[in-house]
Amino acid sequence: MATFWHNASHTVSTPVSAPSFGLGMVNRVISWFRNLQEEMAVRDELAHLDERDLHDLGITTSDFDAIAHGTYRR
């Protein structure tokens, strides 16, 4: 009587998921739009300050972009 061994490797393949191009792009656009809204809100607040308030804060109108972008340094 002969004994035969068959060692077959059973691999389970996982389905390949489709790349999510659309959702990533939508999230980036939403994030960009929110940042734009926040920057516009900051610029709007700064625009309502008069020269005396700006002097008290130690900033000028030329600093508005840097303040809105969050890159302003003293």
C-alpha cells in the first residue's frame, strides 16, 4: 500500500480594491474651501480695525496676508 502526500498551499486571495480617486479629491477640495473661508473671516475682522487698533496690536495692513495664512512672525 502506497501513501501519497499532496502539500498544496491554499492561498486566499483578497480582492483588489479600486483606488478611491474621487473621495480623496473631494476631501481636498472641501479642506481647501474651509481654509479659504477661515482666511477670509480673519481678513474681514482685520479690515474692521482702525489705524489706532492696528498700532496698539503692533501690526500694519501689509501684515494681513501673513496673519490670515498663519505665517505671521513678530
